[in-house]
Amino acid sequence: MVIIGGGYTGLSAGRHLKQMKPGMDVRVIESEICGYGASGRNGGFSITLFGLTKGITQFRFSDEKAKSAHGYMEQAVDYLHDFITGNNIDCDYERSGYLLVGTSPGQIKRVEHDFKIMERWGMGGVERWDKERLSAEFGSDFYKIGWFEPRCGILNPAKLARGMKEFAESQGVTVYEQSPVVGFSRNRGGGFTVRTETGDIGCEYLVFATNAYSVLFPELKSIQRPAFTHIVMTEPLSKIQLKSIGWGCRAGVEDARDLIHYYRLTKDNRIVMGGGDVSFGYGTDFNKDLNEKIFAHLEHHVIEVFPQLKGIRFTNKWGGPVSVTVDMAPVIGYLGKDKKCIFSMGCVGHGVSMTTTNGRAIADMIAGLQTSRTDMFFVGRKTFPWPPDLLSYGVSNAIRGFMKLEDRLYYK
Ligand SMILES: Cc1cc2nc3c(=O)[nH]c(=O)nc-3n(C[C@H](O)[C@H](O)[C@H](O)COP(=O)(O)OP(=O)(O)OC[C@H]3O[C@@H](n4cnc5c(N)ncnc54)[C@H](O)[C@@H]3O)c2cc1C
């Protein structure tokens, strides 16, 4: 079988399948190097969020389904933890938790609302942090309320991707890097021919683990669209700087704006700050990784939260594409009726833990197993198609504009 895309989804699907069916020829084909896509560039939060927000998932699907999605994500976070620690994957993993903070009256309402949803779902393991608790934890006046989920973790995303590649190879998966797939076709007698620049490969099963890049394949184009999110990173904090900002829990932090900020510490105590805005390419334009305006906003926000760091140097900036379906929820689906071509996409900015478990679900599907993963409501679900390029671009930017306005008016 052939898996196109060497990110977390593709590498996880490959190694799970090889473990289930050792005799199967499993190949992962990656156009650049494994981790080149979102998997190597993300914020490094392993969290339980499914889709964009709990509220949207609940509104779109139902309380019951949103609750089951949360259960899936809890297992995904635990499973990634077990995989990393059980196989000594060197990726600076810290199980330091996740903290959603409210920094303004509008955000406080939102955090309270999320907390109520979690109470209704009977969700355990989440703590409510008031201003006093937050002030004891952080050297910042910025936070007014928060909820803390200890199960979650932070990690170095590129090291995880490279570790997953090595692990997949150790299980017998063949990985080809620098091998862009340029097309595919169905064979008359069944199966597929996958075309690369250097040759064709025949296979019975085909998996698209191409996430946001799926827009480059006409057959998948309308299922999702890329949105680009951006990150800046500081130099390592000195001991005095680190002491001044507190952050003893080392939890990954997100605020409750529409266009959220997400930030965490690295192993060598840099601050990685991401989000704040998004950008879109027109059609298949992927040249959107760098955005100086957003980088400047993020640098400013680090100082807004921690004024005592004024003058700190920013050493790195980057961006990358996340995959967005029209209803902002993930999908694992089939292309064609024979169920031999599978795709997985739409994790928005919340795919670190989820894609590893989605890869496992894909392996279950190919092995013909019915499991709690393959039974999830987003497996084989119908998605609303994105409209043609001009309309999609217009709608995406209109939504972004609305979110910016809401942030300015209510969530600042
Ligand atoms: C800046 C940023 C921050 C994020 N932060 C977080 C976070 O903190 N927490 C979280 O949970 N999620 C986060 N995400 C989302 C998360 O990173 C993704 O959901 C996840 O990595 C997707 O993994 P994937 O394997 O499905 O896709 P990808 O990692 O994007 O892999 C797809 C691969 O397909 C390859 N490919 C594309 N076309 C072809 C072709 N024609 N032939 C061969 N190969 C091809 C690409 O090169 C790429 O390597 C973030 C994403 C970004 C971009």
C-alpha cells in the first residue's frame, strides 16, 4: 500500500499497519522530508481540542457527538504520551498541561462557558484557576481566569516527526523522501498507480495523508482549504528573566480570543508565541509561510503579556498551513466506493495528538477491523464542499475580518 505524505498522519498509519500486517508492503512517499508540513512546524501542543472549539463542535454535531469527540481526544493525548515515553522518542516532551486563559471581560465569559460545557459533560481532570492562582503561577497581570488540563503536554514538533519516521522505518515501513507524487489513477482491474517524478508505484490501497496540501490534488480540492498560522520564538531566557515571568507549571497557554494566541516554553526556555491572526493563499498558492505583519504582532504580544521581557531578541519566525473544512471539524473519508482510497484532513490547528490516533484508525480501516476509532462519527462523514477559489478566498477573508472585529470589540 502507498501513503502519500510523511507527517504524523502518514507515519502513524504506516507503522500501525505494518505492526498489524507484517507481511504487507507499506510505503510512505513524502515530497520534501518527513515533517516538512504542519507536523514539523506546529506550536507543539498535545491537547484534547477537537476541531476549532468545543462550542462549534457541539453546535454542528450535537452534545453527544461533541462529548464522544472529546473522549477520542483524551485517548489521543494519552496514546501519544505512551508512544513517546514507551519508545524513547527524543522530542523534548513534557506533560506539563494546557491552560486556557481569559484576559478580558469577553474572554472571561468564554472561558466560563467552556467550563460549563465540560461540567455538563462530566469531564474530569480539569481545574478552574482564579486570578489569585494565576498570579501565583505567572509574573504577569494579564490573566483573569483560566482552566487547566494536566493530561496535556508540550513537545518539539520537528523532533517528534523525525522520531516517528525512524520508528516507522524500524517497524519495516519504507519511506521515500524528496519524492513528490504528481498524480494517481485507478487501475482497471482494481488498485491504483501512483505517479512520482522518478517512476510509478502500483498498490491495492492508497492513503492521502496530505492534510492542507490536499488542495493540490483536484480530486480532494473541495474537501478542505489551507489556512496559514504563524509563530515567533525568542532567544533562551536568562535565569533572571525566567524567574521574573514565573510559569513554574510550564503549561502550554492559549487565550480565548477568536484568533487565539498560543504559547509555550521550549526545553532551553525560549518562548514560542503563535497565532494572533491567520492568512490565506488564493487557490493553490502555498507561498504564505512568512507574514511580517503577523510576526510583528506576535513579538509585541510577548511583551504585552510579559512587559519585563522588553528588549528580548527574537531569533526565529515561521508559519505553516493547517487544514480547514467548511464546518471546522476533522474528517477521515473514502474517495470512491470501493473503500480502498482513504483521506484524513481538517484537524485545524489541533492535530498533534489527533493525527497519531487518526493514523491508527486508518490502519484499522485498511486491516478491515471495526474499532472504537473506526466507529467515530467523523469517520466516513459527509462534508460540505468548499466553493470555487474566488468565493472560498472571499468567504475565508470575510470570516477572518469578522473574527478580527470581534476580537477588537469583545475579546481584546
Ligand atoms: C504553525 C502551526 C502551528 C500548529 N500548532 C499546533 C499545536 O500546537 N497543536 C496541535 O495539536 N496542532 C497544531 N497544528 C496542526 C498540526 O500541526 C497538524 O494538524 C498536523 O501536524 C497534521 O499532520 P499531517 O500528517 O496530517 O499533515 P502534514 O504534517 O501537513 O503532512 C502532510 C505531508 O504531505 C506532504 N505532501 C504534500 N503533497 C505531497 C505530494 N504531492 N507528494 C508527497 N508528499 C506530499 C507534505 O510535504 C507534508 O509533509 C499547527 C499547525 C501549524 C501549521
